[in-house]
Amino acid sequence: MFDFLKNIFSDRTYLGVDIGTTSLKIVEMKRGKTGAELLNYGYLESFDYLERANEAFQTSTLKLQEETVAKYIRALMKESGIPAHPVIAALPSFAAFTTLIEVPTLSDEELASSMQLQAKQYVPMPITEVKLDWQKVGERRDADGRVLQQVLLISVPNEVISRYQNIFKRAGLNLLALEVEGVSLARALTIGTTGPSLIYDIGSRSTTIVVAEGGFMKFAGQTDFAGATLTQTVATGLKLGNRRAEEMKRHRGLTGAAGEYELFTLLQPMVDVIINEGMRVKKNYETLYKIAVSRIILSGASANLPGLDRYIAKETGLGVAHAEPFAHITYPMRMAPFLGDLGPVLSVAIGLGQKEL
């Protein structure tokens, strides 16, 4: 999506770059003998934002620190030994507008005309100020037996796209394409699956919620309750500094073990807000499209919070699994011991790297 230099590069190795609000993830991927192959990765996380909010790489107001992010990209690539390749980068969910539209089966030319008309109805900005893209994501039969084509319509403000182009230009890299992170998550986590999954991608400043099936995003939501919310709750409740609260949250989480009940009672209401927003997205999807969602996938750095998976399973009654983006790619064997922790963190980046492969 949002391809800028399509078909120019003969290089079949790509970088998937996921710029989070407080972290940076880069994967180097190529087409291997049996499919997509991960060659290398780099992961950088900043904790400065815990003390100074303006130290985040970006915020929910879409403010990107262009030169700072470019500097960190160059430094992370150098430190990780990742060479320059064409880049596919993630756009955060809060930077884009997405909606699933159902239309009768149309030719590609007819669909293009239809999406331009549909955009005027659905996109909450003047069409001249955004870039539009759409993707066929499936089909279904309605109650009358008619086949309806499902199309995901995406719009991103031109200003946002320009910022990302500036970042990679400053970093000395060729930006091949931009893709909304939910689309990348769906590709990385649901290729080969049947039946829709509900993905919670719990970042630092926001949680992206996606209904996906067979590698395609079908429905999406978002909440500002996320990892930083949990940290601030612990800091306030236990009268701790933010860094100490972050450490306690990561190591003890929702286990509710002896001596940890106070921490559990602080985190529980905030986690419930995240769960409930996901259940709202799930209910809306099931009501509109008459298809049940039966499983949950946890992604993002906060997905590794101890006890989170068990708590969500208990509260929702659904099967819960951690993200496994390595399931359909090959990777260096030296990474095998770390896949459990890395999977939720690298899901978006790996989905980006798979886009052209």
C-alpha cells in the first residue's frame, strides 16, 4: 500500500521498519528458497519518555521527531550490521482512517471508480488532502445469497506521508512503501488461518485492535490505553518513580501471586478497559458480518506482561495466544531461544518485510 517506487528495485531484500512511539524495530528480509527469510533484526527502546513525555519518537498527535528518528535508524542499522535496502515502513493506526466496504463483484477498473466515490462518503477529510488506497480482503454471501466483495479502504493525510518520506530521506534510505500497521499485523499473524482472529497490539501509547483472517485485516479499532497507562497507574498507586514502576510492571504483571495483589488490583481496571475495547470491536464485526471471532492474539511489547494472557482468557472465555510471526518464515537458528519474547515485539516489522516477498 502507498507504493512510491514500485517495480524500480531489482533487489529482493527489504527492510521492514516499525517506528513506535518509544521504540524502533528493523528487520532485514529476503526471498529465500522456501519463502520469506529473516536475515537480521535490530530493536531499540527508549525509556526517556518515562521522565519526559516529549522524548517519545512520536505521539498520538502525529508529531514525529524527524531528525531524531532518522538518527536512531542510522545508529540501529550500524549497531545491528544491517545494510541499506529498500524500506517498507509502518504507519500507526491513529495516523490513518480505515473502513471495510462491501460492494458487488466489480472489475478492477470499476472498483477504482467506486472507491473514489465511496471515499467522499466515508473519509473524514477532504479527498485532496489525503492519499487513498484499497485492498480486496475477501468476499461473503449475504442473506439473499448475493456474493459481496469485501474491500478495505484506507486514507492517510498527505502531511503524514510527507513526514515519513522526510525521515527516510534524512536516514539515507529509499522508502519503497508505507503500510498501516494493522495490515502488516494481519499478514504476519494470520496467514494460513481460517476464521477471524482478534489481535491486540499493545504498544506504549496506544493499543491497535484488529480483526484479521487469512492474512488480511478486516476490521480495526484503537484505544489510548496501553503500556504507558499501566506504568503511570503503578507509579501513582505505589508512589514510585516511572522507571521503577515500569520495571515492576514488566517483571510481575498480573500474576497476582503472594505479595503482588496490590499491583494486580492497580493494573486490573486499566487492562479491563483494553479488553473491553477489543470486545466492542469484536461485537461490531460479528454484528455487521455475521461471523464469530473465536481466538485472540496478543502482540506488542506489553503482550509479554506476566499473567496477561491468562487474565484475558479468563475474562473473555476465548483462546489466547502470543503472536508468532516466525511461524511462516525462516530465521537464523541463533534466534530460536528468544522467539517467544521477540514475536510480539517484531510482528509489525516482520509483516512489513513480508509485503513484497
